[in-house]
Amino acid sequence: MERKIWDFEGFTICRILGLTFDRIEMNTIFKELKVDGYQFLTESDMHSALVRACAERNFVSEYIDKRLRGRFERYKKRLEGLDQEDICLLIEGGDKFKDVPLAALIWFAARSQKEEYSMLFIKKNIEL
């Protein structure tokens, strides 16, 4: 069974959202979620609010999880058959998958049930 975004460590949520959503897309997300006054939030405030909201299961984290699944679905077949260690090695420097965004690689590594290896690797080696 695949893990959901609210099952991830905070630093993993932060990295995935930061690498995936720019200010324009976060504005769209906040508008779709009908958040009052989002226009006055900085990009950093929006990012922080999404990271905090995704730390537990709620309508925001379910919405974000679904949005990320939709965005990264096109890479799923390409990464099929790779385990967490393989994906982490790709993150470290695999040339074969340069067209797959770093956020998608982290997403698929973190969604696996064996989060310990990938999260330790990501925390230790992927400094943003």
C-alpha cells in the first residue's frame, strides 16, 4: 500500500511541495480551497501553511495528495520496478532519468512502505 503525504516526515513534505508548486500554482490551490485573504500571503507563508496542513490527514492534505498523484502519474510507469534504493541512487545522480523531476523521484521513494531508507537518504543527501 502506498503512503499518503500526511504519512511523510515534515522535511519530506516541505521538499516535495517546494519543488513542485510555485507562487502561481499555490495561489490557484488557495483559491480552489477557498482560503480567505490568500492574496495577501507571501510565497513562503503559503508554502508553510501547506506543509503544516499536509502533516495530518484533512481535506487540504487529501486535496494536495490527489493533486501530486495526478501530476506525477506520468512518471509512474517509468519508475516501475525500481525500489527505494534505486530511486535514491537516481536522486544522487542517475543520468538515465534526468527528465523526471526531483520532486517526483522523492514522491515515489517516500510513498513506498519502506520509508526508513529513502527518508534517511533524502534528509542526509538532498539539501535544498
